[in-house]
Amino acid sequence: MMRASDGFYGLSTTAMEIFSPIKSVIIDMIMVQLLAIVVTLGLVLLTGGENLGSDTVAYLVAGLFGAFFMLGSIYSKISEI
């Protein structure tokens, strides 16, 4: 059994905290990635609208809709807690 005075106790607890994060941290990381997707797709649509074909714009709008949908579902699960 490990004691607090053992030299490897701090190392093992640190490793456990790094490799098994709390669920809220994982959800926050997913939210940040989805927000980055929304901002990137929005900027691509705003700045490159005249150079994009209709099929590319359709894919970008579908990706934007999907990102908003996933963002809303995650936010609704967070707000229930």
C-alpha cells in the first residue's frame, strides 16, 4: 500500500489525474472544438463566398448546421446538470 510519504505517490496521483480527466473537462474540450469549427466555417463562408462553388457552399452550410446541432445538444445536457 502506498503512503503519502512514498516518493512515487505524487507521481502516480499526477499520472492518474492526467490520464483520467474529469468528465466536465472532456465536455469543455469538445465544446471548444465545436466552437472553433463554427467560427472557421463561418469565416470561410463570409470571406470566400464569391470563389466557392455551390456544392462547396452546401457542404459548408451542412457542416455549420451539424456543428450548431451538436453544440446545442451538448449545451442542453450541461444545463440539465
